[in-house]
Amino acid sequence: QVQLVESGGGLVQAGGSLRLSCAVSGRTFSSDAMGWFRQAPGKEREFVAAISWRGGRSYYAESMKGRFTISRDNAKNTVYLQMNSLKSEDTAVYYCAAAKPKPLTGWANQRYYDYWGQGTQVTVSS
């Protein structure tokens, strides 16, 4: 059974930073892609960023470029999302997702992913 556990969310002032973590257990993800999504109240879940375990390819939603950085530690089976210059509109529940081995196309789409974490709340106060 694959499990994804997010941590690191919380309350932060606008302009501040947070680092989210997603620990993966249950299998080796050396060849899988990992992604971060978020869902704000009353809105649909949206793509934030994704990274490949092998090769370190990454991809970001346009609005996150330059502020958010996704990274991974293969030895710890953990993916991180460093969020800087946070804005009130970044307030959302952030979800970690993992994909089974497949080509790295369409990885901004929720349907690309096979496993999801429970989410961690990020609240940015203005």
C-alpha cells in the first residue's frame, strides 16, 4: 500500500515562506513523477509543480514560477515544495501526488497521478 504524508503547512504572513514535505512509503519511487496540487475554498484543484525522481526534471504552473521550487530527496523518498513570497491567494490545501511509472507527459493533469496524500493547509494572512 502506497502512502503519501504531507507536512509543513501552517499560518504565515504575506511575503513569508513555507516548505512543504511529502514522505512516500510503500514502494520505491525511483522512476515515478511526483506532483503538488492545491485547492482553495470554492475552487477546483489546480496544478502547482511536478518533478521526476530520475533526472530531476521539473515543471511549474506559470503563476508559481520564480516563487515556488520543487525538489526531491531520493534517499528519503521525500518531495519538497519551497514556497517564497507567499500571497493571500496562495491560501489552500496543498496535496502531494505520485504517479506510477509512465511517460512524463500530461503530468500537470490530476488524472496523471495514481496516489494522493491527505493534504496540508497553508494559510497566508495579508
